Amino acid sequence: MKFESILLPGIDAERPLVIAGPCSAETEEQVLATAKQLAAVGVKIFRAGVWKPRTKPGGFDGIGSPALEWLRRVKRETGMYVTTEVATEKHVDEALKSGVDLLWIGTRTTVNPFAVQEIADALKGVDIPVLIKNPMSPDIELWVGAIERLYNAGVKQIALVHRGFSSSDMTVYRNLPQWHIPIEMKRRYPSLPMLCDPSHMGGRRDLILKLSQQAMDLNYFGLMIEVHCCPDKAWSDKEQQITPDALKQVLDGLVIRDTVQTTESLAALRDQIDDLDNELLRLLSKRMRVSREIGHYKLEHGMPILQTQRYDHILTDRSSHGERMNMSGDFIKQVLEVIHSESIRQQMVVMEEVKEKEKPKPKKNRPNG
């Protein structure tokens, strides 16, 4: 596949390309205020959600088509390019008629081949850059499929946006980075620019700089960051939006490495340790949930909590396995003993909870007469 540059006139190729703006276009005043402040700090591409797909009905699902006129005002009054998310043929048609400069396909749409094909068909013969966010699930082929559908429709200006992957596990991130997936995409499509969306990935303002730096260390081309003039009053995703001034601090704090170094800095290595620790906590939490399920099973089948033979097998097997992975057998035993102790505690809690529920409720005394 031969792709074309997504860079628009007046935007240079220096990293990072920055796309910034609010999660949602809420009011004309909010859109214009945010855009003008972003223009003042040098941002060239303004983003805002016009149509907002919600998990359940009843929430704020975007202003819709009227907000497109606000984006036109942003272009006229700031000179910025504008982009918004599209999920249907109607969205594409209305966005193009309103002069939107870039389109992006959101994670909920990328996961649906029917929706992606509908957008691809609507873009036949249209020369416009399209950004494709990764699907919600860590399915690389769905991401590849979206690229191919757009390319086959004649769309050659394509970029990818890595915004993390949904998980049912409790983690520090709103969406797990799973960096190996975008790295594989970069291997398959080395000419496709990769952008990072640290706002959706972290789900918290305080993670944006760290995630942005990790993306730059992995040679990502740019960043898509949610920025609001008054984040605490945002109508959606306020926890992950920052002010234009905070965005400037993030960008000023980034270290852009132009060459690949043979050794990593201490800060980068510590970032890896932080991520690995978070992954360990996620796995431990998952293990404890399974332990609680085991507790229910033992209670239902009249089994004792402590299964000595099983525990001895675990200690012996895991210790030898750890030694084969260049770790001390004694260290592995100590770790497993602590984990086993917490697992037993979790099972005992389950049994106490069940017993409490099964206690007969005291009967209320009724007055005579």
C-alpha cells in the first residue's frame, strides 16, 4: 500500500504533531474560547466531538450538526484546521459540507466492519485525511481491516491513533496501552503515522505527560489530547481533560529523541518498571477474584479451605519455574507464600459473607389485638 502524507499546508513535519480540543463541543462560547487559547500556544489542529456515542442512552450524546457551524467559526477566526469524529454516512456528508479538514473514526466504530465500510463508501473520491483509532478490543486485525477498507475506497491520507484497549480488570489506566499492538502496526505499516491519545488511555490528567513521553520514546508522530477551557465543568470526560496552559506545560516537558539510542535513560527504564508494577497489580487482582470463586465452590461442595497437597505442588512447581527464569527459588517461595495467604483470606471472606446471608432474620414481634 502506498499512503500519502496527512500533513496539511502550513503544518511542518516536526514531532509531535498536536491535535487538541475538548472531548465535546458543548456551547459556541466554550468551543471558541478553547480554540483561541489553543491557537495562542501554537496548536494548528482543533478537535471537538460533535456526535458522541454513549454506552447507554440518556447521557450527553453531543450537540450534533449545529456544532459544525462552531467549527467553521474556529477556522475563520483562528486559522486552525478542524477535525471531528464520524460514525455514519450522514456524519461524513455533513462534516464535509461544513468544511471539516480531517475526520477521525472512533474506537467504537473501528470495531464494526459494517460501519467502517459505510464510511469508506461515503469517502470515495474525497481527498481528506482520516485518522483511525484502535478498536476497543485488542484485536489487531480489526484495525488492519479498517485501514484496508478505507484504502480500497481510495483514501490514501491515513494515520492511526492509539488510545488504549478496554479491559474489565481494575488498572491505573482507563484503557490499557498494550504497546506491543501499535508497535506491530508500525511494523506492518511503517509509512503510516502513529499518534497517541493519552487522554483516553490514562483517563486522568496526571497521566497525560507520562503517556505522551512514552509515545515519543516509541517514535510516535503525534498526540491527540483533550483540552477544555474549563475542564472541571466539562459535560463529558472531565477527569481526562486539561487546560490549554496545562497542554503547553506537557509539550514543553516532552523530550523528543531524534535518534534511536542503544541504551535507555534511567527515567525511561523507571517508566517501564512502573508499567510492569501496574500490570502485576492487575494480574494479582484478577487472581484474587478467581480465589473468591474457588471459595464459593469449596463452600458449595463442603471442602476445607486449605488444600495442603495442592499448595505444596504450587510452591515446588513455581519455584523451579522461577529458577529457570533466572530468579531465586527462595524469592519465588516468599512471593507465593504471601499471595497464598491473601488467597486464603479472600476465600474466608467469601465464606463469612455467605454465612451472614444465610443467617435467619429475626422475626418482628407483632402487637396483640
